[in-house]
Amino acid sequence: MYGRILVPIDGSAGSSRGLDAAIDIARSTHGLLRLVHVLDDLSLPRRLADTDTWLDALRHGGQQILEAARTAAEARGIRADAVLYGDLTTPLCEAIATEARMWPAELIVLGSHGRRGGGRVMIGSDAERILRSSTIPVVLVPAPTKRTGDERISTRTKAVAPALLIGQKYRRQMDA
């Protein structure tokens, strides 16, 4: 159950928190992670979109983000592979849906940026689209808070286990 976990990452604190949760889930299910980084047309100013050097730099940065995430997962004993969507033509939610279908993933773990107001409209809409369009379970991990380290660890550990059980129950109902 949940042996193939798709994890969109962008290098933000929110996606790092999503990666941590995905690693915890993979550890309990003996799962494999597929890390995905998507360059979209919001990754660079429109006037620079045709600049090969700038695009190469973005792709290189995306590869570094993926490698850091893979290293973090493997350091905790979790196998992970990585995919970069670097053509700027595939919207984030479409890339995630395609990768989830083609791999095929059994769960998507998505870190939230935790933005509010105007920023939430643009960034939050991707998470909402993924949640609404996914045919597999999605775990949305909230953005980091300003609590102490011990409180964060305690809260996350307490939240992941029940959420995983609920997800497994839901999956059994869907498979029946």
C-alpha cells in the first residue's frame, strides 16, 4: 500500500516539509519515491523566456534541487528517483498528473507554501488543481510554522500515522 509515492518539489521550505512527510510514509510502507521538479513559465520573466543560458541555469538549478532531495531521502534509507520537466511548456498540475499516471504513483505528497491572500491565488491554485483532478490519494502537507523543533516533530509524527491509516482505509474502499 502506497509503495510508489510521487513528491513534487521546488526547493521551498514547504516542499521540503512535504518531502519529509513522504519519507516518513515511505519508511512505514517500504515505498519508493519519485521526485518531480517542474519548470513552468512562471519560473522566469517573460522577456528572458527565450534565453538559452537562462533556461540552462534554471534546468541546472532544478537538477540540484532534485539531487538534494534524493540525497536526503537516501540518507534516511529511502530509495528515490527523480524527473525534471524542463521545457517550460507543461503546467505544473499537468506534469504532476502525467507523471502520476505514467509511473504509476499510488500516492502524491505535496508540500504547501502556506501563502495567504494574493499569493495564494497563484500558488494555491496548483495545489487545488492537483487535489481536485487526482485519481489517487493526495496528502497536502502544511507549510512550516514558527514552533520549536520538538513541537514540529511531535505534531508531524502524530499527524502522519492517523492520516496514513485513513488513506489506507480509503484506498481499500476504492479498490473494493
